[in-house]
Amino acid sequence: MIDFRYPLFFFLYGILFLFSLNRWMSRRRRASELALWGEKKVRERLFARFNSKTNRWKRHIRWWGFALLIFAATGPQIGTQLTEVQRKGVDILVALDISSSMMAEDVKPNRLEKAKFEIFRLISGLKGDRIGLIVFAGTSHLYLPFTSDYDAAQLFVEAVDTDMIQIQGTALGEAVKTAISSFPEGDKKHKVLVVITDGEDHEGHALEIAEDAARTGIVIHSVGVGTSIGSLIPLLDEKGNRVDYKKDRKGKLVTTTLNASILREFATVGHGVFIQFDNRSGTMDELLNIIQSMEKRTLKTHEYSQFEDRYQVFTAFALILFLGEVFISNRRQDYGDWHGRFV
């Protein structure tokens, strides 16, 4: 495994390439300059002591020396030793509602974007915990398995949209079932489920399933996104432009409101807290503080390579090539003295 302290020095290879390209393009000019020394027989006699093949080899050695010297300047580091590092934290699953009602704009810019923004903040505040992501609408799926790679987790959150699940609805119970099966078995603590939704449960048995989850040791926090006044549900075209609003079977506009009561019950059953996101209040700070105060456990033992500088090796090879280029003679060994008067 290899890493580099100063990778910007790789741009010097571009300069080296330009020098090489310039020399190749000027070869005809050098040939015409050489012709000024006279006819071919005269030039052969004048440069009889000069070995052109050896000179080419010296030039190649010089270029390789520069290439190795540039590589040494990048500060190559090679992993040579394995060290065990322990991370302590809890397992956190975020169940995010991606039904069409999450596109309502009573929370700016809309409920889903507000939820994603707060999930970003949650991930940024984690220290050693693992996080996973469930997306749900009419059905639910484990979208991101548990990971401690927070950059990757944020990329997954960024890619979430309402088109990921075609079956519409808000299956809160199914999301909790998916969470129960996603947590590691055998651990009665250190498990957190954060349900982010507008609370429109279309199944009616979510609280019973939440009670089952709590008995397995899962702490359930509920986050409501929206307002009690509610908003219409926009319909968007392929370019993301609003073309209409959602209507029911009778052609009436559908207004979606936050069902805060069921989410409060969710949090009560799951021994967690309820947070509401609207345009005036609501952040992940309270939830993050609760998670950080929880008892931690060793989640995973990581093995990683400790890197040691190895630029000395490449510098030494470069110097050997430069010294070799100096000591290699351009003189032909098979040159014989000429005793005649003419070429």
C-alpha cells in the first residue's frame, strides 16, 4: 500500500514530458545543423571517436534519473506495519420517509431537503458511531448498511429522492421491521433508530411494531418534518419543475399535514425523544447530544497500515543513474588511428 505526502509534485512529470516532446520535435533541426559540418564521410571521420549509441543510452539514463527524482519529491510512503485501533460508539439507523408528501413545501425548500440537510449535520457530529440508512414509502429498504465512513454516508444521503420507491404510502411499521432485522443480533443496547417522516402512517399498526423494537433494546427517536397547517404536494416533471399539485380521486387538491401525535407516541414507546422540523425551529443538536451521552461499545477493530517515508530509496536510485551517466564514456573502443591524408 502506498501513499504520497506531496502529490502535487506529480505535475513535474508534465514539464518533463514537454522537454522530451520539444527534443523530439527539434530532431530535424539538429540533423540540418549536423549537415553543416560537411559531407557524410567528413562527418564520420570528424566524429569517429564519438559513440552515438552510448550517447543515446546516457540520455535515456538521464531522463530516468529525473523521473525517479520527481517521484522521490512526491514523498512516497509505503505501509510496513499493522496496528489495531478500536472504535467505540453505537449503531444508528436513520429511517427516512421518501413518499411524495415529503415534497411539500411548508418547510423550505421542502420537507425532504430539510430532512437531508439535518441528516448531514447528524453525520458530521458523529464520533466513532456507525450509521446506516433506511428509505421507506409504501415499502422500505435498507439503502445504506452500517458504516463508519461518514463521507460515503453523506454521498448516499445526497442521492436520495422520492423516485427510489415507486409504491407510494408511508409504511412506518415496515420501516421499523426493516430496522429490527438490520441491527446486529445479540446486543440489547447501543442501538438507535431515528425515524424522519411527516407522520402519515397508512398502515395503522406502527406503534405495535415500535413496541416490539423497543423490547429488543432499540431506542427510537422520531423527527417530524412539516407543519400543522400543512401544504399541497407538488408534482414535478423530469427537470424538477412544478407542473401541478397532487389531487385525490375526486379531483380535489390533497393537503398534507404533520401528524405530530403519532410521532410523539413513537418516541414514548421507543424511550426516545420527539423533534419537529419547521421553518422556525428544530435541529439535530438535541438528538446528537443524547447519542453522544449514551454508553458506547467497541463496534469494530480496524487494522490499518502505518506509513513510512521511502523517498530515500528513489533518491538513491536517481543519484546512481546520474553518476552512471557521468562515468559512461562516449568514446568508441574500436576506434583505429588514421594515417592517411584524405578522407
